[in-house]
Amino acid sequence: MNKKKSVNYAKFGYIFSIPFVVAYLIFQLYPVLYTVVIGFTDLEGLTTPVSSMHILSNPFQNFIDILKGSGAGSFRLCLFNTVVMWVCNFIPQIALALLLTAWFTDDRSKIKGQGLFKVLFYLPNIITAASVAILFQAFLSYPIGPLNSIRSSILSTFSSNFDGKGYNFLNNKAFTRGVVSFIQFWMWYGNTMVLLIAGVIGIDPAIFEAAQIDGASRTQTFFKITIPCIRTILLYVLVTSMIGGLNMFDIPHLLNRGGPDGATTTTAVYIYKQAFQNPRYQYNKAAAASIIMFVIIMILTLCLFYILRDKDEEELKKLRKKERKALKHQA
Amino acid sequence: MSSQSLSKSRDSFLIKVVVYVVCIILAIISIMPFWIMLVNATRNSEQISSHPISLIPSSHLIDNKNVFEKKPSFQPVTGFINSFIVSTGATVCALYFSSLTAYALSAYEWKLRDGFFKFIMGVMMIPAQCTMIGFFKMIYSLHLTNNLMILIIPAVASPAVVFFMRQYLQSSLSMEIVQSARIDGAGEFRTFNSIVLPIMKPALATQAIFIYVGTWNELFRPLVILTEGSKKTMPIMVSLLNGDIYRVEYGAIYLGLAITILPLIVVYIILSKYIVSGVSLGAVK
């Protein structure tokens, strides 16, 4: 009955989607296609008119140049930096988030002040990443700065021949990468924790009761019940964090301008530098790098698509199967 | 038996102590950087040079403020106004048109609907960084750089918001209400504005917060598009603080940061309940 009526209204489905579709075509699809085209051309220089760009004699030359280069400032190194800094932030992040989730959702030892802790852990996520980057830069400043003063007070107590000089933390590649990872970790573990807790709360409490009656320990309950039950959310967190991590820009760009020696230049910083800071304004190289990142992210999105596919239908099918089996059994 | 339960309760006490200690340390790590920033915003460069970390505020707030009058490349008021315009405009565009699209997706049955929804899900995660070169070249040849509208209008197509709104409508919109509005003679567009939108209020509020904060904090797109000082948004203003002009003005740098961060903290404290509970809404469903 409902269906018949709404068929008459079908045109409104199209009409109401028009603003979205138009804006999408102009501001997203066209720029994507345009970026792809630029990736195959010789377009360089801020004021070079687009009309004068030409497809290269070997259309893939930009991609080859980008992927071949190695050493400081090369795309390969940037991709490596991005992955390293993402991994170093994600592993501690998910570990801590899981630990906190286990603590906060444990019925047997009710933790007080959970609301306040959640609010405080989530706080860094809401702050402008640009401000956070500059703030940490100020903390690491050389020769005088908060971290330097901690360092010298520790060294002067434990070592008699400390020269009292400051240390330029942002000149140390591994340390700077570590700081970027730490900031990302610090900004995102609260978010991950809140997601995981919501997932655990969604689990049927009867399962936990059953486990408790069967004498399962907390650790057993957590690893054998909780984690398998929040698998979807864990995957969601993993994929969204990967996509976010691959686009890491604000923190590495502002903390130390991708340095020292290109050690914190991520692929997004690389794209920005090629197009807008390189004196030659190499839009073609930047576009080619964008396309490579685009392909990687599309593959990850497909994974996400697979994770979020309609589970209700599948579960319904499974239920029906079970019912049929049960009926057979009875018969 | 009793000794076993005793050791068990001692264990759980020990676990509780560990939990609280870890949580308190994490809470301090969350607050400490901002506290040091606020305190240093009130101290002058000499004080910060001799003792970079202090927990007690000093009295040089005004001196630090005056630095920005002498060296005015960091303009917080301009940044604030521009960010306000962009964030408000983008939030309104994203909310209204995403709701409209979500309504089209859940209230009507049309041929391309499922394909369209799958498409929206597919492009949901494409980040601005990947399309920036084409976007910039398009804007540049249209002479629209330094135009704030160019950061607002594209929000009309926000796939992630459409996705979230559709999920919400699927669970909370009953077609009976829409049908009765039709019987009363309301047009489809009017039904959406006066009946469906109010139903979506809770979802709109949650999304409004996240879109607003997200737009406010965005650096990449504004950095590429806005080059004129008078058009810069807050995050770009902040990035000017690490320029050479403010090299030794430690207090002023901290004050500049505090000006950009404090409003967010205040808003967060007021809305924290909704924010923390809103984080998981999109993902869990």
C-alpha cells in the first residue's frame, strides 16, 4: 500500500538530490578528474595558463620520476615516513584504547569518574591540530625551552660533567618522528577509546553473565568475548585511522616543516611542497603523487565498504538457516 | 575458600589502584600542555627563558598582547571572524543539503537510489588532499582564490554527513507522518522543512558540532586557497606564530596559542557531554 503511493513521488527523490549532485560534480568530481589529467602533463609554474599544458610524450613520466626518486625529499621516503609515523602512533593508540575500554566496561570493578576521564582523554582531539603542532614546537624549542630545561635538570643531577648546553631535539630525525607519532597518539586515543566503549556497551549483557557463571576470568572474558564481539568496530577504527594517517599534514608540516632533512615529510606535505612551495610550482608532480595516494585510499575505502556492508540481511539469512535446522531436528 | 576470596578482593583492589593511577596520569597529560601554555601566556620572555615550566601565572599578559600590536602579522580577531564565517556557512550548507539528500534517499523509492547511496559510501572517505591540485587550479583560473565562499559552498556535498543522516532517518522517520502531511495538502518540500527537519534535530545537533569543529580546525584547504592576510582563518594565523618575527617573543607565542585554543576548550567543556556521546553515533550503527 505504501509502495504504490511513493512510486508517484519518485521524482522528488531525484529533485532533492540535485543540490548535492551538482555541488559534488563541480567541487569534487571535476577536481579529481582535473588532478588526474594534470598528473599526465607538463604543467608547472604558478602563472602558466592551463591552456598551454601538454600531455607528456611518455604520459607516465611524472609517476616514474616520483617513484624512482630516493633519498631526502623523495616520494618514496615520504611514503615510508608516513607509514612509520602512522604505525608508531596506531599500535600504542589501539593498545591503550583497548586497555581503557577493558577497565571502563568491567562490571566487576566499577571505576568511578569515568565520565570525567572520558571527557579529559578526548579533549586534545577537539583542539586545532595547527595550534597543537606550534605548542609542541614551543615545548621543544632550542636552546631554551620546557623540554630542554627538564633535560638539563636531569643531566645536571646525574652527570657531573654536564656542559649545560641545550639540545636541539628537532634536529634529531628519530626524535622528531617520535614527537609527531606521540602527538597523533595523544590526539586520537580518546576518540578510539570512546568508539570501542560504545561497541562493548552494544554487546548483549547476557553473554557476559554467561561467561561469569561459567567462571571465566576477566582476561579470558576480554580476549575470548569482548574483542571478537567488537571486531567490526576495531576494523572500522583501523581503516579510518589508516586513511587519516595517510593524509597526515598539519602536525608534520607545522612542527618542523617536514624536517629535519625530510624525516617527517609525509605524502600530504610532499604534495603541498611540490605544488606550492617548490620554486617551480610542480603541479604535475604533485598531481601524480595525489593520484597514487588516491588509489591507495580507494583500496582502503573498499575494505571499509566491505566491513560496513549490510549485516542485518546476512544475519537474517543465518537465522533462517538455523530455524530450518532446528525444525528438522524437532521433526 | 575464604582465603581465596580474600586474595581475590585484594587483587581487585590492586587493579583498581593501577587503573586510577594510569587514568590520573593520562588526565594530567591531557591537561598539562594547555596549562603550561596558559601560564606562559602571562609571563614575559625573560621569565620563560630562565624557567620554561611554571605552574603559577605571572603578570605580563598585557605586555605579551602588545607584542601583536607592534608586530601585527598574527591577527587573532581577523582569523576568528573569518573562521566564524567559514565554519558557520559550511555547517549550515552541509546540514541542510545533506539532510535533504538523506531524505531523498530514505523517503522515496527511485531507480538510481541504491546505486547513488553506494556511490556516496564509496566517496565518503576521499580526503581533500587528493583532489587539491585540480581544485586549486580550477579556483585559480576562475580568480576565486581568497574568496571565503569557496570554502563554504562545497560543503553542500558532504557524503559523510549524508551517510550519517540517512542512518538516522532510517531508524526515526515513520512514513505515516509524511503521509498525513500529504493528506493535509503540504507539498513535499514543505513537508521536509516543517516536519522532517524538526524530527532530525538530535542528529542535526550532533553533526553540527562535529562539522563546525572540523571546519574550524581545517588547515590544508584554507592554506592553499587563502593567501591574503585579511582572509586567513584561525589555523593559518596560528601557523604564522612560528615565523621569524616572533622568534624570541616566547610569551607572545604562548598567548597567541592560548587565544586560539581557549575558546575551543570553553566550548568543549560546555558541550562535552554531547561531543563524547556523539563520537560513536556514526560508527556503531
